[in-house]
Amino acid sequence: MRKITLLMAALCAFSTQAGITVSDCVIREPAPGMNMTAAYLTLEYTNSESMKQLRLPSPESVVGASISDISDNVEIHKTQMVDGTTKMVRIPSLRLKEGKTLLKPGGLHLMLKGLKIRPKAGETYPVKLWMTYTEDLKCEALVKTSAEINADQG
């Protein structure tokens, strides 16, 4: 029991030094008649000395997310071409690599299904990303229209 407590204390101490930041959190305003939408963000990971010293069995990963004000069903998805058709595929986790990982339209994203409310442009909602080893990451996501998101990507 003592070893588990010490390991948990070490992980908590290192999580604030893990070098992971989240920014540019955005939720797409749902299209009329749709009961789902997507969220996008930027993760930046720097493998710090403290993380290297832990000798973790695998890289840090995002294993899930919650945006409980909007949906109880948030999944990590990637967009890929299958037989000439663009499809969204659920992935169980997102391994972080050194540098930036972008969750953006047409690529990796968070899928919000079974909306409890319809978020409107200009509103903000808390997002929590569940991490494998470090503390969960949090950000405030601004709801934007598709046109606003497309303009940001351009």
C-alpha cells in the first residue's frame, strides 16, 4: 500500500511539471437538426526530465474527455479515407508526441454525441481531458460557427 501511495504522490508531483499544455479550445455550433458536434484544440507536449525519470511504460496519452454540460458521450475520433469516402473512426486513446498535436476539422477531434443542450456561438464550456499518467487537463472551449472555424483554419 505504501508503494502505491508513494507512486501516486510522485505522479501528482510530476504532473504539474509534465510539460503538457492545452490551448485553442473550440466547440463547433451544431448544424440544425443534428444531435452531435465536434470539439477541437491544440496540445503541446514537452517530455521533461521529471517525466523521463519516471520511466513510464508507454507515452502519455489522452484516454478520454468530458464536456458534461453539453454531452455525456464524448469520443476521440480521427477522420480517414475509406474506399474513397471520408469517415470518422473512434480511437481508444491519443498518444502524445513531442511537440504539437492538433485536433482540428478533417483530422483528430472530440465527437460530442447525444447533446443535452445545443451550444450557441459565443458561449463557453469547460472541457476536461483524461490523461494516462498526469493530472487531467482542462480548458474553456468557445463555441464557434462552422464559418468562424473555417476562417480560423484558412
